[in-house]
Amino acid sequence: MLKFLPFLRQGVARVAAGVAALTLATLSACGGGDGGTPASNAGTLQLSLTDAPACGFDKVYVTLQKVRIHQSSSATDTDAGWTDLTLNPALRVDLLTLRNGVLTTLGSTPLAAGHYTQMRLVLGSNGGSTPLANSVVPTGGTEVALTTPSATQAGVKLNVDITVNANELADFVLDFDACKSIVSAGNSGQYLLKPVVAVIPRLVSGVRGSVDASLATGATVVTLEQGGTIVKSTSPDSSGMYLLQPVAPGSYDLVVSAPGRATAVVTGVSVASGVVTTLSTGASGLNPPASAGGTLAGTVLTGSVPVDAGVRVTQALSMGRSVTVARGSVDASTGAYAYLVPIGAPLVAPYVAAPTALSFAPDTAAAARYSLAASNAAGAVKNAGPFTLTAGGTLSTHFTFP
């Protein structure tokens, strides 16, 4: 139980941060072309920011200047009816500090009661500023500017589903997926920022647990999934603890992926409203065995041109469900992707409530067998596999979209 005390302290700290964050960024609310929000028909919108792991980076900096919200999903940036939340000064934040349930509060504002379907994030421009407004530090490398096409002017468009009721608080989190948002541009050494952000209700419910200290690195990824679709992900902190929050109530599969280790899966993890589910993984935390790996590689193209796309690596378990063990965006210049995955049998345990310990067993029929799913920006998906990998081997699969 002592290992979970830091998370209890974090919970208290995040409550305090809801007030303290306003000292970091003063938030002003500017009504759209309608001249402001009618006080007699207003609720309150509150926004916070959090992040998932970033693959292969030590730092991911973005600078947020403004959040805009509109009731129409088709409204252009010059149409009337926008409500702007302007951060003054702009907030420059390392997204990788916002993991394991850590949130930074962007602020709140009165907002006309109604249903809102579009949000835009307006980011700062690098220009000649020091420090850079938007940048990354690749693991073992030096800081590189992020290219942010269109994001600094009209803003990054997000489809949202937010209902604001009169005299009530609508509390939402901007869940920034840095792993899918940072795209390499071939051998140029450049990186593109193509933000992938989910806007979700701010909930208390979630899942926490621990991994062995040897897995307490940024390269280890813990995900909550439904039907193989990743709902929430994080990396353990330096002590091996992880917290996946906020998460809607429901049933999830928890997947732990670490370089050089077999994949570990806990199926049917139950998350109840207002409760953080604790997984009992032993005194030292979950520690899957070492495993040799094989590589799944290839390209995703439109004709002969690289396409804005992502690739997921999935593994079908004997019990009839599939989990995602790796994912990311393809190279923006070449369309290339490559994932090193374990060929050892995944360890699978059905969820049981703590303090009963989880009981893992190897799923030998699933060992070394994987499938691929490539998706483009338009939402089209192409599947391939299953494939059987060999230790040290590379299997190439190429996808072409019309």
C-alpha cells in the first residue's frame, strides 16, 4: 500500500492545481460575434490538459495561445459565434510532464448553454523565439523545432461533443496523444506536429498499478483498450507506478509493452464510476520475462506518394480478443514504418479485484503472431496478416491507398 501513497498525494496536488494553474496562465474569455454570453442562459466550461506517452522523445514542448469553441462543426475561423479562451501569457508546456493522471488546468469561462461540436487549438509560432514555442528533444538527441502547418493561425480543428447546461459546470480534459502527433520527416531531421487530441469528460475513475523498477522507463507503455482500440495510455514513473486517468466506467484490457520483454495483458479490468481500480501485481510490480524480437516494417503510400497515416500492430489472443501492442504514425517523407515486437508468448491474466493477486499464464498459441492495420487521414483502413515472426527477422508489408 505504501507504493500508492505518491498517487494519493498527486490526487490532492491536482485538486490544488485547479486553483494554482491560473497563476501560470491568466485566462480571458472573449465572446464571439454575438457580443458575449447571456448571463441568464450560461453554464461554465472548464478545460484541462493531459498527455499520453511520446514514442522516442525526452521532451515535447507545445505553446498554447488560445482555445476556441463553436456550436457548429462547419464554422470557419472567421464566422461569428466563437467563444475564445485566451491564455495570457501563452502556456508553454512539456507534454511529457502530463502523464500518469497529471493535469494542468487551462481555466474556465461562462458559456451559453447548448451543444458544442467544434473546438480549435491555436498554437504559438516558433519564429525567432527563444525558447522555441513548439519543439521536441529526441531521446539521446538535441532540441529540434516542430513544424506546425496552419496550427498557429486558424487553429487545429477538433470535433467535440460537449453539452453545456445553464448554471452547471462542464468539465473536460484535452488528452493530447504525443505519440501519434509527432511525425518524422525522413532523413531531414525535421519533425511535424499533427496534433491528435481527444476531448473527454474529466472523471475520477481510472486504473493504477506498478511494474518492476527495471521497466520504469519512458520506453514502457501501459494502455487501456476496448476491442483492441487504445482508450488511454501512459508510461510508468521512475518508481514503476502508473495511473491511467480519466477513464469512463466500463470493462477494459490492460496491456504492458516494454522493449525486450514479453507483452503482459490483464483482460476484463473493471472500472466503476468515481473509483480508481487497483491491480495487484505483487510487491515488486509486474515483471514479464525477456523475449527475443522480430520486426514488422513497410510503407504506406498513395500511389508512390507518402500518405498521412498510422499503423497499429495487433495480436489475437486464444480467448478470442485482440490487443494493440504497438502503434504510431508513418514517416511523413517516405511513408515508412517499423516496429520491433516480442516473439515470446504474451502473458495473460483475467482481472480479479485486489488484494487477490493476478495469475498470469503464457498464451503459447499467440506467440510471434501479429496483424497490421493501416489507416489514412480520411479514416480508411487496410488490414494485413496474421504473420508469424522469427527472432531477429524482418517481415515487410506495404500498403497503398487510392
